[in-house]
Amino acid sequence: AEPPALTYCAQLARVAVDLETGQVTILELVSAVDVAEIISPRAHQMQIDGGAVMGVGFACLEDLLEDDGEVLASNLGEFRLPAAPDVPVLRTVLVAGGRGVGPANVKAVGELTNVPAAAAVANAVADAAGIRVRELPVTAERVYWAIKERANDGPA
């Protein structure tokens, strides 16, 4: 049997963090995507961008608060999904040459870019603000309290 065709994606986020409020703004999200043959370049790029925007939602917006198993958000006004103003500059680097599947030599790309986005954003926040948020989403409140906690701990 032929080994499976694996797909890979690495991401890098560039963020701005307001150290007074904890507000995080994702300025840019770069996705390096391992590809084989691309049948439809436009559809391929839309899949990459769509997954990246989903990842932005996971990283900073979507917080399914619940109390004793009951979801507290009763509508999409309370459960934020990414909207156009939330979308950073999206850049893609295609890393060609991978082995795909089937006679068209293709690889899956649809959900590939939503997976590493939260880690990329959290790492960028750690670099920018000197704190580590270990719970998603990376909200202004979580960043604010992590900054305050670091300040109370004194110089490292």
C-alpha cells in the first residue's frame, strides 16, 4: 500500500498589543502551505484564506461560554465570528513539490490553515507583550490580566 499523502501548514502572525487595555489586533497572518498539484488556483487560495479566517475566529473571537453545560450565548450577537474588520492581511507561501494523491496528484487544503492560527497568534502576543496566554480565545481581558500579573510579579 502506498503511504498517505500528508499535508503541512506553518503560520506566523504579526500582532499589535495595547499594553494598557490588552487589546490584540492581528495585523498579518502568513500561511506556508505544502502543496502538490493545484487544479484551480482561485478556489485553492479561497480555501487557504477561508481556513485562515476561521483560525482568526478560534484565536481571538469565538468564546462559547457555558454554565453547567448550558451555552450562555443565545445568538450570534453574543458569539462573535470573524467579520471583515477582523480579517488581517493574509499572505500565502506555497511550498510546492509534495506528493499528492490520485492521478491529479492533489492534496487537501480546506481545513489546513485553521489549525495553527491560534498558536501563531498566541506566540505573537507572547513576543509583543512578554506574557503567555494559554487559553482560547486570546481576548483583551485575558491579555490585560496576564500583563497585570506579570507586573505584580516584579522584574524577572
